[in-house]
Amino acid sequence: MNPIDEYISRQDEAIQPRLKAIRETIRAAIPEAEERISYQMPTFWKGRNIIHFAATKKHIGIYPGGEATSAFADRLTEYKTSKGAIQLPNDKALPLELIAEIARWSYKRNAKE
């Protein structure tokens, strides 16, 4: 089993569809990136970590790095953010288009051959 499939299968059943949607969104946005687990989180990697995501009890965290949260700050005002982290509450719709844009931006900035 793929390690990200395994990670998702260990999460609460109610949150699994959200995790799968985020994974598919990032995978479609940056198909060149390799999937792996890093820092115990699903990670997309290309010579270095590009973007991570992880489930918590009340939200899903997206971790594209501090530069990304600064670059997208004007579009993240309805989410709790910190340097390099975005919290997507489990009771709100996922901003999949925004996640894809952040993933592509992070890939362009951080991928290494």
C-alpha cells in the first residue's frame, strides 16, 4: 500500500474524503512531484519537500512553507495561518482551487531536479 493511502486510511472515516480530495488536487496540480511521508505527513517531493498536509481533530493543515503563506496572505484571510501553515477547518468547504494554486506556486519555487 502506498504510504499516503495508509496514512489516509488511519484517519477518522469522516475526514478521509477531505484528505483524498486534497491529495488528488495537489497530485493534479504538480504531477511531477513524488508522493512520500515526511515529518509523519503526506508530502509531495521533488528534490526536496514541496508541500505537506495532515489531519488534526478540528482541521486539515496544509504546509507549503512560510513564503507561500505570505504570498497568498490576501486569499487566506478566512483561515488561521502561521508561518508556513494553513488551517482548513473541517466544517468548511475545501478551497481546492486555491490549494492547487499554492501547490503549483510552491513547486515552482522549491522543486529541484
